[in-house]
Amino acid sequence: MKKRLFIQNAVILTLCSIFLSALGMAFRVYQSSLIGAEGMGLLQLLLSVYYFSTNLAVSGLNLAVTRLVSESAVPGSGISEGRVLRKCFGLCLLSGCAAGSALFFGAPAIGRWWLGDTRTVASLRVLAVGLPFLSVSCCVRGYFLAARNSLKPSTGQILEQLISFAFVAVFFSLSAPGGLSAACCGIALGMTVGEICGNLYIVLLFFLQTRRTLRQKNGSSVPARRIFAISLPVAVGYCLRSALVSVENVLIPAGLKRSGSSYGESLAGYGIVKGMALPALCFPQAFLTAFSMLLIPEVSEARAARHPAEIRSMASRVFQICLLFSCLVVGLFFFFGRELGLLLYKNAEAGRQLRLLCPLIPFMYLDSIVDAMLKGLDEQVYSLKVNLSDSCLRILLIALFVPRLGISGYLLATFFSVLYNSSLSIGRLMKKSAVRFPFFRWIVLPLGCIGLCCSGTRALFSLLGLAESSVLLFVCAAGGCAVLLYPLLLRLTGCISSRDLQWFRDSFCRKRKGSSG
């Protein structure tokens, strides 16, 4: 692996990912202020159907592009990059149009019979228009990922978010008097306009960069069965899991209603957990998104070149970085969750849910990175089996727990599901890569370090009276000091070794001329 290039792309992609996640989080906070907890619940319902449609539109072809373009760079592969791109591009366009048409014309039946709320129909039809553009741009992103060019697709996503934000503000002001249905439709319209503009921009960059590559005749193409062997397991897995998630999202409000809540209260409770708390917990994952995306082509090349030691080294380093960072985030949400819920959503219940769910963070963050590495190792069929069984387990647990325990039942089902999925995926990667997992040094000690940092700074700034004077200033001051103290304690306790620091310096500092890269 060319470590310098990997780190450069990781830094670029991380910065863009953080900015995108910040925009997305601001967008979600803005939405919640516009439509409230019940509106967020309704929005989550229709988005569960939309995400299923996006998986149909993409059909795993973005992964096929990344894998095949990466493998074409290996000497002696004989694969023509241009022919691969042309074939995958056509397949993406076809699947995107098919998925968009199905959602547009099926929206009335889906809204009435599946979601049980006709207020979602207009929004689903609006979202369907952007699916062909999304499908093609995902194919393009797969190419840029394989080419180690992180900046171009990231700028397209930033453009998409900014345009969506602006148009939602415009469309919502026009549609808000029409009630919750019209308000959600205004949000969907803004999202679709932003999506179309951002995706067209990315496709334009792609054609400007690959004009010569697409005309190349040398090398052989890959048969369609090779493309489908990579994409179909992922597509089937994503689609089935999205379908099961949609079932889950319909069951939750229904189960909450059976537990004694009204329909409006059920949507509101569902919106607080799924539309507020969980997205906030996932926001810091933006710092790790770059690694999970960039690992797919790196692992694919290492596997094709038969370098198991390189795969083991990558897995070990990624595990360490992910877990040390995850423990930091757990501490911040646990000790400052109540204040964060009030700051972000002006909702105390959202803060309570943040504290209850934060122990799942290390498993959620690590699972996303492990999933990316397994795809690079051609283990997408295993991931499919795990994800499908996980979704079935969640549905069963939700059906059993939510009608009896209410929202606590949903939280219990979430804990079981995350632990089940992550343990199987992590175990598989450890077996395939033969990586060692020092549990005490990577999990127990870091949790103790961040607990000491957060409890200490919280107590100090509370004594100074900052908590009563300004919640924002209290969170920034106490949380910021905890973040600064955490790496120091990690070094003192041996969680970060001198060898780790040397790796960091080698990755970010220029080596002297003549030294090995």
C-alpha cells in the first residue's frame, strides 16, 4: 500500500466528510425545528421507503466499479478500465430509471397500504425523480474511490447539501401552510433539487477526467457475470435489509400505539430516537468515514497481489484508531448527553436517549469499517447473511418488545441487534486477517481514561458555575478540555505506544530524500 497517498486521501476525505456531516446535522436540526418530533417521525417513515429505492437504483454497482477498477491497476490483470466503466455506467442508468419509475407510480399504494399514511405519497413521488441521477453518480463515486481521488466527489456532495439546504428553506416557506404533508413534500423537493444538481456536477467531473480512458480499446472487458458476482450479493443484501428496515419502521409506531400511545405520540417518540438521537450519535463517525471508504480499494489490491501481511497491518491499525476514537465519543455523549440534547433539539428526551444509546458507539463505528474491509476481501456474501439475519432478529425483537415496553423495548432491540451484527463481522475479519485484538488496551483502558477526563472537567466547570450561566459554553469548555486531556492519558497508560507515534510521524511528515516510502 502506498501509505502516503492513502493518508493524503484519508485526510481530504475526512475533512470533507466532517464538513458534510456537519451540514447534514445542521440540516436535520433545521428540519426538526420546522416540523417537530411528529414530523420527523413521518419523514423517517417515507425515507425508509426511499432508502430502499436508492439501493435498488444503485444495485451494488458502485462497489463493482471500485473493485474492478482497482484490480485493473494490478500489473498483468488484462482488464480494460474504459470498458468496465462503460458497461457499469449503462447498467447504473438502467437500474436508476427502473427504480425511479417503480417508486413514482407505486407511491399511492405504498403510502396507503404499506406506510398507512397518505401524507407520504406526494413526497415519495418527488423523491423518485432524483433516483436515476443518484444511481449514475454512485457509479462515478465508485470510480473516484478506486482512483484515489477523494476531493472531486466530496465537493459534489457538499454542493448537493448546500443546494438542498437553500431550496428546503424556500420550498418549506411556501408549503408550510398546507400542513405536515405539504411541509414534508417541501423538504423532499429541496432534497431532490440538491441531489440532481450535485450528481450532475460529479458526472461532469467524471467525463472531463475519463475522456481518454473511456475511448481506450486495449485490454479486455469483464463479463457481466463478473460484475453481477460482485454487485448482486451487495444489492440483494442492501435491498432486503432496506425492506426489512422499512418493515421495522412501520412496526415501531404501530407497536408504540399498541403500548398505549396515540398515533401522534408514537410518531413523536419514533422521531426522537430515529430522527434525532441516532443521527447525533452517528455524526462523529464522519472522522472515520474516510478510512472505511478508502479501505475497499486498498484491501482489494492487497488481496489481488496476495499480500496477507499488508491486510493484517491495515486491519490492526484501523481497529486501534476506530476504538480509541469511539471511546472518546462514548465519554462525551454519556457525560454531556443531556446538554447536547437541549442544545441541538431543545428536547430533554433526546438528551436522555443519547446517554442510553452511547454505549453502542464502538460497535456501530467499528462495524461500518469492518464491513468495508470484508467487501474488499470478497466477503460480501458473508456480510449479506449477517445483515439479513440481523434485520430479521430486529423485526422479531421489535414485534415482541415494543408493544409491551414502548420505546424502551425498541432500545432493547437495538442493543441486541448492534451487538449481534458487529460481533459476527468483527470475528470474521479477525479470522481472515489473523489480526490480534488487545481488548484491555484498546477498550477498557481508553474508557477509563475518557471517563476520568470527562468527569473531572465536568466537575471543575460546574464548580465554576458555568453550567448554570451558559449550557453552550459549559459543553464547549468542559468537553474541549476532556478531548485535549484524553490523548495525554492514552500515552501515559500505554494505549498509544512510541511505535504508534512513529507511524503517525511517518504518515504525515516528509521523509528525507532517499528513505523508503
